[in-house]
Amino acid sequence: MGRPQIRWLALASALALAACGGGSNSGSSTGTAPPPAGTPDSGCTGSCATAQSLLTVGDVQTVIAQAANEAQAQGKPAVIAVVDRVGNVLAVYRMTGAPLTVTITSQRGVVGGLENLAVPSELAAIAKAITGAYLSSEGNAFSSRTASQIVQQHFNPGDLGTPSGPLFGVQFSQLPCSDLSTRFTHGTGPGPHRSPLGLSADPGGFPLYKSGTPVGGIGVAADGVYGLDPEVMDRDRDVDEYIAMAGTYGFGAPLDRRADRITAGGITLRFSDVDYADLAANPASAPPYAALTGSLIAVPGYADATILAGTAFGQTASGYRPDTAFYPGLDAFVLDDGTGNNRYPPIAGTDGGNALTVTEVQTLMQQALAVANRARAQIRNPVGSQARVTVSIVDTNGVVLALARTRDAPVFGTDVSLQKARTAAFNSGAYAASDLANAASAAAGVFTPAAADYLAASIDPNAHTAKFTVLGTSHLGDYVTRLRAFLGLPNALGDGAVAFTDRAGGNLARPFYPDGIDGDPPGPFSYPLAQWSPFNVGQQLDLVYNRLAFHVAFYLQNAPAPLGPLTVSVGNVTLPALPDVAQNCTGIARLPNGIQIFPGSVPIYRGSTLVGGIGVSGDGVDQDDMVSFLGLYNAGLKLGGSIANAPPAMRADQLAPQGSHLRYVECPQAPFLDTNDANVCDGK
């Protein structure tokens, strides 16, 4: 890196989903590479994974060698990361001369949040690899370019007057402070593992497949940019994407499962702007790994400087295995601690006399899984596949009462479904305003309680120092004030009078309200469009900002040369040696893995009393809404009405701020594979 000081954000590392689009491009395409390997249709529909479905050490070496060969041909030394399907970092390789950092940018000229901040290249590469692995399944192969398309203020990006992306806000999941995500010690362990930067939308992250089933992902950082693609209708030449695509040769996604063979809302998704025939070098002729001249690097908190074999998804060691006890006949899978113990079996609620019982929790999970198994997937091939989702149930304290999934659900939905369940229960409770006002800071005397202290930093690897300065403070209580004025309800978030789903809360978190109406003011949980970007979104980021800052500080104190280790200070305070960030992203006990702002959750009621939340994430946001809403409705019927959806008069869709009603849930038309029933959520 050189003497020039690097502007940095202490928090940056933890967060950001960035997509990329227009990074630097060099080298020329010679067309020397062979056509894609594999078959157009793998034939896999969720049952192909076996105990042998994993990346071996030799596979990881091949992926790295192929990517490094393309990087050399492009004249762009790279940092290359490979992960398995549950996020174990199997190797991080730095080519000689690869950039130490990449700069976050949305290319929109926005100032604030994570914009124009630098993050370590190895963290960016890991985030991209995890994104490719976590978003993909046997039914769909999504890349970090796909992520870019579905998280921006319009869908498609650049198409003005359209609503925001269907997974708007998903970048702030899989966070390094999540209580659900597991952490690296040494070797591999059960997942899902955390990502250092959340999910990434910067092109250069792809899934890796063997025999039709995803076994991991590759991520590349070479061009110095960590951003997004603001215009998906053109074809970019992104060097990170070239290098990563080369790495996938022999491990490429089946063509019929790629995002560009799948539609959402009638829009074809994007997978890559490059294919094997476009590469500057032939990956099939890449020199062996042993001939490379760079080095493996340790990434504190994520990987040792070695190459590991991955775990096989669906086997106990991976952290995901078939259920054997609680959900018979539903082909359910559960999270495992790696030794045969279900991490989240059904338990009773912890919140008093009205708490959910074990029977209610188990029945609700069974009914939700049953709805999912009948439902037609939205973003999955072959057409007519059943939905694959993860379901989380929580009480009003945010405690996980049960977590289970249908076969082959994408891994990202594990953390996201829990975020959704907790968000619905939180926003619907009488405690939300107080919790926001009293949120603990990451460290007393360093950061402001109940606020996000936006940071800039001067980092000098040669002097071994990183000095952070607080540029501004965003108080969480201000969002309560804005919401109350926006809704005209002086006690909103303080009296439990309104039942909020994530669809309703997400309406309030867009940079214009109603969603998609350009020129309108923002929702109260967002910033105006001129100030907004996927790296500066408002409440969702502010809730987790300070925890992410501490994670970055921890990393800088322990980063390998040539970047670190560094002495880190905030203002005039030199930080002592820090432990890794605690497993609570917000300082609020009810929201330890952050919040989510795209659809797929409902609060749970006993009469008019809030008792919890259910969140769903997987194969389409309307399906997610339906599984949560209809699963709860059906469970209520089976249980004689002891639990139910919110009374209609309490639901957020009764509110019409700015003359436009909020939405509660939106269920697909004719959604089932076994009947022609339509409008299945109406009147319930």
C-alpha cells in the first residue's frame, strides 16, 4: 500500500453489501477459453447433495490457480477467497501486488454512511464468496451481481418509477456480530458462518458447484472498488468478475439454474457479464497451484493461512441436517451444533403468562413448513418446484423458540428469517421506543449510547496506526420521532397498538414513500434519495454501525502484514487489545442480529396480545409472506384459536400516511402445486 494514508471506516468492514458494477477493467479477451463445462440442466431439485458433495483441498487449489492465472493475464493481482456452502473460509490467497484495500462506493455521489470508505481486500473477497454460496441452491445459482440487481432503490436498477429491489436491505444480514452465525476457531465447523461485510453485491462473487449441487463460493478483490452496478441493462467489463469466473471453471453453476434463466416479477435476473469464452486466459490450461508465487494469508476471526477441505451440506458436521424428532413427514432440516444436537428445538416462550407454549410453537412450525412444501417457488428451476425456505419463530424477548427449513433452502435465509421474525415482534411491541432510546453503546466512553457514531479514519500501515474520528452522530430515538410524525400517532412504537409486518416496516424504510414514486419524500426509517445509498440506508445501518466499527478495530489490531497489525485509536482514546465483537449487533437484547426490511414476517397474537413473531426467507418474498401469514392462520385453526394473526383492526394496513396505505402481507395468486386455489390469504 504505500505511505499515503487511507481513509477508512471502523465500521465499514462489518457491513455492507456492495455490489459492483463498474470496477476498473484491464487486459483483453482473446476468446481462448473453452465453452462452459457441465450440462445445461443438472436435473437436481434439492436432493443431489451427499456426504461426498464438498470441496477437497485439491479442488480449492484448482479454483485458486485458475483465478490467479486469469488475474495474471489481466495484469491485475488479486486477493482470492474460497468458502464452503455454510461459510467456512477454506483459503484466502493474496497475489503479489494485490491491493490492500478496496473503496466502497455506490457511484451516486452520496456522502455519509459507508460511502468512500476503504475496507481490507481480504474481507471484501470473503464477503463476495459467501454471497455466491449463500444465495444459491440446487434450484438457483445467484452471484454477487445478482445481489446488486435486487437490493437497490429500483428494480431493475436504473428503471425509474419502479419499486425497490425484492431483497432491499438483505446486505445487512450475516453480520459479524450476529448471535445466530457461528465463528471460526480453527479448521472447519458447523455453519452458518458470519460474513465480515454482510452480503456483497460487488461483481466478483460466484457459487461453486459439483454434480449439480452447490459446494461453496469464490470471491475476488482486484480492482480496488467495492460497489454496485447502478445500470443492469448494459454489459460491464469488471475485472473481479473475470478473475472469479475463471476460478469457477469445472465448478460452474448448471446453465439452467443460473440467475439469467430465472425471473422475479417478470424480470430476468443477472448472473454475470462474462463467460468462459470471454476470458483472457484458458482456465483449463492454468499452471498448477504449486507454481503460484503469492501466499496464503491468515484472516483473524475467519481463517488460518492454510487450505482446508469443505464440509458436506446436509451432514451433521455442516450444521444443517435432516430433522429426526419434531417435524415428521415434512422433509424438514434443522440447525445442528456439529455433534448431533438441534440448536433450536421447539421451546416455550420466555415472556410471561401469555407466552407461547411448546405445543403452539411446534404446531406453528409444522403448519408453516406444510404451507411451504405445497407452495410453488418463485425464483427456482425447474418451473413448478416447491418453495424452499427457512422459518424462525421468536417470542417478544427475541428468543428463538424454533428454527427449521425445507430441503435445499438457500443458506442466507437462515439469518434473514430470524431477523424478520424479530423485527416484526419488535416493531409491534410496546417496548420498541424505549429499547431504541436505551440501546447500549459498543463501549462506554468511546461511542454515544443509542446512536450511530459515523467514523472516518486515517490508516498508515507504515506507522502501524489507525486513527478514527467521529464525524457525526445519528440518534436512534430520532427515528421514533419521525415515525410518529409520519403516521400521526404520538405513541407509535410505544403502545403496541399497531401490528407491523416486515412488508409494512419496509414500506417505511424506503428512500421514497410510496415505494417507487420518485420525487416523493422518504419513509421515516430512511434517508432522502439524495442522501441514500445501499451503504447509507438509515435506521437499519444505524442500529448496527458501532458494533461493526468495533469489529473493524479488532481486525486492524490483528491484521497480517503488510496492512497490520495496527494501533487503533478513536478520538483521543487509544483502544486496548480488543476481543472480537460481541454477538449482539444492536445493543438491544431483542435484536441481537439486526433487523430486516423486506417482506416475509408477521407478528403472533393471542387475542389482541402480542406473543411473538414468525419470519420466513427463501424462494420469493410473496411466498415468504404467505408461509408466515397462512402458516400462523392454519396453526390457529388447529389449536382452536389460541394463537392467530393480528386482529384486522390492529394491522398496519389500516394506516394511510401521506394518503397511501401501508401493506401488511402480499400473497401470490394460485400459489399451490396441488390445487388451483387463489387469493388464499384474503379474509384471514
